[in-house]
Amino acid sequence: MSTLRVCALYPDLMNIYADRGNLLVLERRCAWRGIGFRLTPCGLGEPLDGEVHDLFYLGGGQDRDQRLCAEDLIATKSEALHAAATRSAVILGVCGGYQLLGRSYELGPGEQLPGVELLAVRTVREDAPRLIGNIAIEVSFGGAGKGVLAGFENHGGRTHLGTDQAPLGRVLKGHGNDGRSGFEGARSGNTIGTYLHGPLLPKNIWFADWLIATALGIHVAELAPLDDALEDQAHSGALHAAGI
């Protein structure tokens, strides 16, 4: 039996938007299919092995906690995360986690948090209203085809993509990375960053299945089908809330 090995980075600090619900979705959908699931937390000061996990998850947090995690990521986990990305493990960062996967996050004059530079993005806190509300984006995952992700965004930082950095998707409704570009999130190989939370996966079950299959190294069509009537209703509700 296959086992999905998940590493939750800083689950006690980076969970401001109930993003732990994303991990629960992954666990349940594996269990319903007879797929094993092993969750390993990795906190401040703890070494990270980039070779023993299939999926790495980093949620959002308050600025104070994000500062602590930014320093620790660089000191104890950056090398392992780069090694994981090189072997095409799945790395998912949501909101603050997305920002820390980038190059830097400028909180204000003279204060800049370093990122692990897995995504060619930089984030700047601007003197402007927060970008808040329901959001829907169009994404494409190769063989999985196109789909729409729906969720909720609430971020003060504006994230700017580097010249060669691909976005995660195109904004259909909502603000996205900066409220101007029409792009949301960023993706490089199997490393993904997004501002969609609330949490993300219960509202977008097809994306949860894509993450599971990709982390296990199989095509999503190889996953056993499930009765997703309730999950489909949740997705439709999220789309409706975003105005789709």
C-alpha cells in the first residue's frame, strides 16, 4: 500500500486561517482510498530531511510568527527544501507560507524578511488597504487539465513575480497577487504558492487529489473515485461567493 508522507512546517505558528484543515483533507482522502498517511511536524530549531517526505506544507501566520519562521527556514531548513524541490516533491505555501517561499518580504522601511527563494517572487507591504475577499482563479496542471480554484484572500503584502516566474493562475474574481497584474500565486515545478485559504482544499477537492497524486508520483486518474457530492457543493458555494 502506498503511503503519502507529509511534512507540516511550523503547524503551531503558521495556522492563522485554519489552514490545518488542508492537512485533514489530505489525510481523509488518502484513508478513504486505502492510501497510508504519515504526518510529521517540523518546528523551530528542528532539522528537516528533504528526502523522506512527499509533500511539504507551510501555512499562514501573524507577522511576529512569520519573522521567527523566516529566520528558522534560512538557518535550518532551506537546503533541505531546495533538495526536495529538485527531486520534484510537492511544496505548498499558503498566504504567509507563500511569501516565505519567495525571495523576500519587505514589511516596512528597513525591515525585510528573507525567503528561501524557491519561487522568484518578492513581497512588499504597501501603505494601502488590505486585499480582502472571495477569489476565484483559473489554473492549468498539464494532464489534469484546466480548473478553477476558489477561496478567500486577506493579505497586506503585494507580491510581484520575477521576469521568468510563472503565476499559479489567472484571476477571474478578486485581487490576486497585487490587485493589478491579474495573476495569483506562483508555481515552479511542483512548488506552489497561493493566497487562497479559508482553508483551500475543502473548497477545491480536485486540487487536493492533484496534490496527492503528484506527491505519490502517479496520474490523478489513477486515484480511486470517491463520492464527492458534498465536496462539489462546497466548491460551487465558494465559486458563488466569489461571483462566478
